[in-house]
Amino acid sequence: MERKSNARLLVLLTFVAFIIGLRMVAPLSPDFKWFANFSGVGAVAIFSGSYFKNRFSAYVLPMLVLLLSDLGLAMTMGVNYGFYQGWYYTYIAFALMVLSAQLLVNKVTVTNVFAASLVGVFIHWIISDFGVWYGSTYYPQTLAGFWTCLVAAIPFELNFLYGTLIYSVIMFAGFEALKSKFPSLALRTAIA
């Protein structure tokens, strides 16, 4: 039984590692400005909240993916790119994305994953842009200033939504296909 649990954990971690790899090579792309928000980090949060039964793993892995990618971005693009003003609000948003997946994806279905992705991206939009707006000298510290910040972020959030949806399809469909081929990955008592 332990061996089957370890196999499940290894497969789940492989899916997460694949997304980390894509996020780490993104700065090397000549179209990085467009590609930057088209990432799979949101999908990792939804995936982790849906599949990892160990709550510690469900929250820590997306945070670790985000931290590693932010460190990579800071080293390749500059410190202010990876760790901008209010960056920690983005980490809060990702923790809430994991929570939304835990609450919305009781059973992995297209509808549940889609709903968790939409809710997660909406949470990300509001919380992370609150961090950009709060204390900003660029946006007035009023409700209208916060609204202006949210509107300015729509193109970036749309890319984040598309990335979250597409990478979610890849991750969830891939893992579900593996579960149908290898039933031991579907263990209810798995550690992961």
C-alpha cells in the first residue's frame, strides 16, 4: 500500500514539476511579456487543492512553485519583476486558490475544475491587484483608484485565466488518464 501511495505522490509531483519547468524557461522566450501571465501556476494551485489529500502539501507546493518562479524571474528580469510592491498578496491569493479547489472539487469533473479555475482566477485578480493598489503612488488610494487598478489588470488576468484553464486541462486530463490506466493512482487513502 505504501508503494502505491508513493507512486501516486511521484506522479502528482511530476505534473507539478512539469509546470515549474515551463514557468522557469518562460523568461527565455522572445515573447515573454505576453507569455508572462500565461502560466500554469494557477493550475498548480487548483490541481494541488484537488488531488493532494495532505493539506500541508496542497498549500506548500503551489507556494514553492510561485517562490521558485519569482526567484527565477528576479534573477533573469530584475528583483522588482519577481518581488514587486505587494507581491505577498499574490501568495495569499494562491493560498485562497488552493482553498477554493478544496471546497469546489469534491469530485474531479470538467464542471468542478472549470468552476474552481474561474473562482480561483477571480480571487487572484482581486487579492493580487489589491496588493498592487494598496500604498501605490500610481493609483489613488480610493475605491475609484482600486477600480482603475483592476481594470488595468484585465489583459493580464485574461492571460492568467487562459493559462490556468489550458494547464488545468493538461494536468487534470493527464492525471485522470493515468488513473484509468493505473488504478493504483486512484487510492483514496493515498498520502498525496
